[in-house]
Amino acid sequence: MATLDYPIFANSTQYQAVAASQSNAALGPGGGGTGDYLSHLTIVPASTSPGAVSITDGGGSAITVFVGGASSVPSLVPFKVVIGARSTGGPWRITTGAAVSVVAMGQFT
């Protein structure tokens, strides 16, 4: 039997839930900072037409990681979006649309 190795998830020692309809929610118990690691997001739709999800590391423009929209998901099953990056300009921040929440995994300060 083969062993699957997911090194990108090895640093996923913390998680933070972000509710629906949040704007620029900072990740981390101390508000986060440069160098924080964002492993992946588990996107949790509450409707088959959820809003978008975007991230920023504080230094650049927002990056849409899930577009959302009318009938954008076939069911309410959570799904993972792999990021695997360190912040270069401040804390990771997440913006969630209506009817979509997120669980962020990584190492946050």
C-alpha cells in the first residue's frame, strides 16, 4: 500500500474559523503577521449559491480563491483550497461572502 505524503499540510498546526459575510478578517490569535503560513482553506457553503471567498496577505491586492455565485456548488459539501504560502506583507486576511464560511489552517501569530 502506498503512503501519501502531503508536506504542504505538515505545518497546519492551527485553525481559525471565519464566519460568512466577514470583511478582511485577520488570521491569528495575536492578529497575525508577516511570515505566517496559510496551508489551506476549507470552504463551507451554506447554500448552493454562496458568495465569494478572497484572501490577502496585507501587502497586496485580494486574491479570489472561490468565485461563488448562482448555482456555483452542486451540494453543501465542504471542500478544500490549497494555498501553501507565507505572508509577505502582514497578516493573512479573509473576506467571505453571504452563505459561505471558511476554516483556515496554517501557522498564525
